[in-house]
Amino acid sequence: MKLPRLKLLAALFCGFLIFVVIPSFTEVRALLAAPLFITETAARGDACYVLAGGETVWERLNAAADLVHLGRVPSIYLMDNPARDQYNVREGRSWSRGRWYVDYLVWRGVPAERIRVIPAAEGFFGTRTEAANLASHLDAGVRQVVIVSSAPHMRRALMAFRDALPATVAVVPFAATELRSSQELCHPLWIEYVKLAVYSVMSRWR
């Protein structure tokens, strides 16, 4: 085998180790995601907002329910999701994802009257769209909002909500889990870094 071919194979092997094998370990991925993570473990406010998400939304709903039970926030805001979801045997029909979210919070012991569902909003920049949507539906008496999302999303989410909400409303970040425990840690981290860079530019230009 010629030397250039050996060098190529060695480079491919090293690349496989660096970009595939090593980042597959949870501790390594947590280290790579550390700059994305920001949270206040003792967060409290006049309300909390649960950011929308795929299956990771359940870890966020759990964290929001804990905030209510710990007396850190009196109520929970979340954006409705009208997409049809799983079949509800008790009802005899499929429920929307938004309705399942509310049902889950009630099952976790959160009184239904403490859950505020705001209309769904769509936009290319999802988190910024959510922030603007909350700003237009937030009760006038709210002066401090705790935002709840998955650990790797927190820095970008904090930036988006501070940009969108009035200066009179303080925004407090609360990660749903520890960084290494988040389901989002299994998703491509480079995408989150790109999104953070884009949001940073948009924040400076607003």
C-alpha cells in the first residue's frame, strides 16, 4: 500500500474518532455544550413560560410543574400546539398536542386555573417568534418571567426573550434538567451553535 493512501486512511480514521466516536460519550458532549448552558437554580418569578419543543417538551413541563409546587411561580404560560397527537382512550378521539400538555401538567398536580395557554404562532425563527408571542399575551402585572427550556437551548432562549419582552419585565433562565441529563444533548450541537450565532447578530441589529 502506498504511503499517500496510508496517510489518507489515517486521516479518515482520526476524523472518525474526533467527530463521531469521542462526541458520542455523554460527558464529552456535555463539555462541548457547556457554553450553551445558563440557568438560575433558585429561579422564581410572577410566571413561567415553557418553550415549545418536540419530545423534549416533557422534561420542560416537568420542570415547570416543579416550579409551581415549590412556590417559585404562581402560573405557567405555554403556547398551544393544535397538531393532532395521540389517541385518548377516555375521550374516544385523538387530542391535540397542546391539550396533552395541559392534561400532563394537571396530572402532575398543577391546578388547571394556573395554566395559561396562548395561541400558537409560526415564524422562521421559532424561539424569537415564541418570545414575541408571549410579549403580546403577557399579563400586565407580570414583572419577572422564568423561561423553561432544555439545557442546551438556554443561552439562545434567554437572548431571544430579553430582546422581545419589555425592559420592565425581567427574564430568568431555568434549565429543565442538568446539562448531561437533557434529551437535547443527543441532538446535533453544531446546529445550536449556528442558531446562537444568528440570534446574536439579530440581537445587535434590532
